Amino acid sequence: MLNMKKILSFQINYILLVIVMISFLSCKQTTNNEVVSEVQKIDPTQDTSIWWKKNNLRMIQTNLPAAEGALNPDSLLADLIEYSANTLLINAGGIMAFYPTKLPFHYKNPYVKDDMLGRVISLCHENGIRVIVRFDFSRAHESFLEEHPDWFYISPKGERVDNYGMLVTSVNGEYMQEHAFSIVEEVMENYPFDGIFINMFGYKTTDYYHGIYHGIDQNPNDKIRFKEYSGGMELPTVEDENDPVFLKYKEFKNYSTNKLLKRMHDLIKSQRPNIALCTYNDDFIDIMRHEAQGELHHLPYFAYIASENVNTIESTFEDKIASSSSIQQITFGSRYHAVPPVRIRNRLYQSISHGSGLDISLMGDMRNYEDERGFDVIKEVYAYHKKNEKYYGDFKSTAKIAIIKQDYWPGGPVMEEMRGIEQVLKEEHIQFDLILKKYLSLRFEKLKDYKVIIIAHLNNFNNDEIEVLKKLTDEGVNIIATNQSMVDTPEALKDLFGVTVKENEMDAFKYYLQLKDQDIIKRQDKLHQAFLKCNFMKCEFDKECQLFLPLLDKGREGPPEMIGGHMPTSWYGISILDKNAAKTVYIPWEIGRMYHIYGFLAHRDILLDVIDYINPEIMQGFKTNAPPQVEITFNKFKYNSDTTDSYNKYIINLINLSGFNGRSYFEPLEVSNINFEISVDTKPKKVYCLKSGKTIKFEGSSIIKFTLDNLQEFEAIVIE
């Protein structure tokens, strides 16, 4: 049925292509009377530029089902042009070949009749569109199993993972270790593409499509290689964080995955250094991809997922660009129902507002799509970015706070603790950066420029990382740590924070924190005690520590005639220690998680009062009356197109999230008269809006004041 629809619509597609090509290839007039010149063709054989460094991607991924291997390249090109895309991400090989492969171990897509991939690449390059080809070596066709069983994953129970005839492969099997490289080489020899994306790279324990956990891969090659790496250990069968063998296995997985990726990197770059390598790993790649995707199992929804993705990459790395893909589907089980258009628009504006380009992932091409509701907002945001490309992609952060992030894909209570803190800062319009923990010891020079560093429920700090934290206090950087942070390094915890843990876990429900008569509390001075629900740690503190928020015991919860009796205990909810040239704060409960899950402003305001107490200057350089439902980024920037430019200009991006109610996404409400008071390096010459094109009057020089009359779904204000 899908192919018949495409055949029946061929004539319409062809006419549309001709119309679009005539209008696009001719010089055309924009609404601003600016002439757009003829498109620049791409010839990768002559172009030696590191093209991705411009950080201006407007990427559309056609994640093709097998049947769409027969897609019409002309209609695909017409859609890419209509939607202002400058990069296409399209299937090439791995699970199946979307080109006429000659390799016997590469299963060919039976729907591919002609060289669709070659035609698509040629058309795109003729029209100035880069092409990234997609490989997925995580699975291979079942026809190879009988002859090559050692290519595939096998569970501790002897099970294979079969996804409709495609079996999960083993990282250490011959298919991944040898044939994957031959497949990439074949495509490189035959097609002048611009980048390679490798999907689902690494070890598998779970059938993601059915939500079934199978366990550690027991492939014989894994057993041999792990024994060699570990000095004789047997491959574990259970994931146990308390087992030293499993910890060694985790180390082995990281080592072997990086080694494989380095081999792929070296193969590609040795032949064509201007090919961009893109995947979800952080080593040996050029474009570091992440996904803003279905959070069906992570309620409540997190409104800032694309912001978090891009912030993490842009703040941690200087040699990579970020690409946060807005995944259309709700989840794997709902491929044909897209997330709401408003949510898509928010994600896309969040991406460019935090320093990256644009990235959208579709199930197939854009013709006869099962859910087209979001297409108009994709077109809107991509067109906006194309028109204003020079303002984006080269930001310098103004943040004075850094949050240390557990890892690239956080989960569980650690994720909830971090995201609650992110939400607090976002709602207060306090700029912050996210730094991956594994790079802590390599980012000292960057970290010492922050005023506050927040460690949210993090452990497993090595000696180098602990030393960096100590040196940061010497530089006057304040540190806030929350629930269970550093409990596995008690000496460092006591040295940095003056804290000794007596009881690591306690269900705090029915207990309270006393706010009354606590000097640190400013925002909730009419609330006497704040409820608790999550974990609370009973800690002893050094005598030099200032202690706030006594823990009140459970007392009597009912009946109403009998309530009360919540008496102070010897435990406290906040400790502050003068450490070297800084202050260190320990909050022994889940302050971020409480706000993330329950949303009570009391917990939010306690954190803000703590930040004010240790460094009140943080909230002075950027003031606004914008409501919490408006997400704001404030960065220095230089023109993307000018390598000689300097970071002497500012850009404020405003994303109106007022249509989000925690579950559903509606069109946002208009927000009027948003005032700003901002510290700048020099008096600007002008202030203006990119989306509306309006000029804004301002007053002042080193501190300027101005008003944005109204905000619809998005606006960007340039100060130069």
C-alpha cells in the first residue's frame, strides 16, 4: 500500500519538484528585501573543509522502513528544500543495505531496485545539501545465524534476541569486529557522502522494542576477550555493582567500545578526513548526537529535555558540536503517533537557543506520513534558523553556575535530583551549564570561572576529581552537594563539607524541616515548616559548620484532634562550611527530586535562598520579570559566518512554555511587557528582535534596561 501511494503520487511530486527548483535555484526576494544568491553546490571530492564546525545543521533524518527503500529521490529533495534543510541523514547499511551491495554478508533490502542512495546523494549535493549516511550494526539478518552463530548475542539462558528476523549482534563477534568495517569501506568507495552516523553502538542487555531484559552477553568471543583484558576473570552473568568482576566488566565494555569506535574513526579519517563521524558516544566523533525522545516512562514530563541535551555537550566539549534530535514518535511502541506540534517546536527552539543547530528524526520520508501535525512547526523553525543562521552556533556562556551531570544518559533518582535543580534555575532564569562528571578533572580551567558548582546526588568520585573539587574551593568556587553525594568517599566528604554520615537512608515522609526563625530563609518566611517525602540522611557536622533547618520528627498525624508534637531532632537539613576561599553546602535530602516530582515552591525557594546566601551576585547581572513559564537563555555570541568576529554581542532567546501543563502541550499564552535589566561589557548601539524584526528602545550603558512588548511562542533579542 505504501509503495502504491508513492507511485500514484509521482506526477504530483514531479510537478512540485520543478516548481520548488525554479523558485529555489533562481535568485529570490525575501520579505526583508534581501537577495538570496544561487545555491552553492557541494563536491566532497574537492571540498576539504571541516564543514560541520560551522555548527549550523538543519538536519532531517528519514529513518527508513524497508519498504521505503523505493522512495522517490526527487520528491525527497523537494521536501528538503521546502523545509529549509541543509543536511539529510538517510539509511545506508548495517541491518540491511539500502544500496546495491556486493558483499555476501550484508543483507540487501529487497525493496531497493535501483541505486536510490546514489541518486539521493547526487541530488542533494547539486542543491547544497549535505548527506550523512546511517549505519546500524546492532542487528543482522537471521539467515546468517546457522552458519555464523558467533556473530550474535546470546543471553545467560542461551536466548537470542530476535526482532522480526533481525538478531542482535555481539560487539566482539566477527560481524561487528570485521564485517562492519568492510560495509563502511564499500559505501565510502562508491558514494561521496559527507558524514557517517552509527546508531545503537555498544553492548546490549535488553530487547528495547519489547522491554525485556535478557542480561549480559555470553557470546564466546566476549568470554575470551574479557578474560584476556581482566587477567583471567570469567565473564559475569549478573549485573551486580558490588561485584568487583562486574565492575571490571563495565570497564572492559567502555574500553572495547572505544577501541572499536577508534578503529572506525581511523578508517574513515585516513581516507576522507572531511567526513563527519556522528554517534551517541563522546570519544572519536565530531558530531555528538543525543535524543529528545519519548518520556512515556519518565513522568512527570521534563519540559527542558532538548535544552539539557545541548547544554551538556556544548558546555563539556570544545572540539565537538551538539545535535539533539527531536524524535517524532512517542515511543518504540507508538512509531506512527508523533509527539504534539508544540512540543516539537519547543524542542527545536531549545536546541538553537543553547548553541546547536536543528535535528528532526522521522519514520520514513515526508510523503504520506502517518502523522503530519508537526510539519508546519518544523517548517517554521527551520525557516527561522535559515534566515537568522549567522546569529546561532557560536555562543559563549554567561553562566555562573555549573551542574555536574552523572553521565550522558542519566536515570532514576539521580536524574530526578538533577532535573529538579535544573527546573528551579530555569524558572528563575538563572543561567547554568551542565558538565559531564567524567570530564571534571580535565575542565579545571573552565570550572574555576564559575561562582557555584552543584553536585546532585553523585558518587564514584576518583582521587583526581576530588582533588579538583578541593582546588576549586581554593579559587573561591562555592560547592553545593545534595542527597547522598560522596557517601562512598567518606574522607573526602568530611574534608570538603565537614560531614559524617550516620544513617544514609531514611524515608522522610511525615517529617518536616523547620523554616521558622532560620536566617537563611527569605522567600518562604510565612511558612513555618516544610514537608518531606523522599530520602533524608542523618549526618553529624563539624563544629565549624553553620546549621540550618532542623529536622522535626513525625509527631502525630491524626485524627485532627490529636495532631502535632513535631519536635526538633538533632539532625539538620542544611550545613554550610567556610572552606578555603569558598563555602561548601551540604543538603542531606532530595531537594531537587522533591521539586521534580511534587512541584512545591517551598523546596524550590529553599535552594534559591541557599544560592543567594553563599553568592548573592549570581542573580544580579540578569534580571527580568518574565514568568517562570518562559525559558530564557542569555549568551554572548559572534557571527557564525565571520571567523574574525569576537564575543562582543549578546543574544537572549525566549521560549514560551506556558502551553505546557505537566502532561499536555497547548499553544502558549501571549506574555506582555517583559522587562529586562542586564549588565553588559559596553554600551550597545542597538537592541532588536530577530523574529518580529522590531527595534527595541533601551536606556543605560553598563547596565541597560528595556522591555519586550509581547511574546508569542518564541523571540530572540540581539544586543549589539
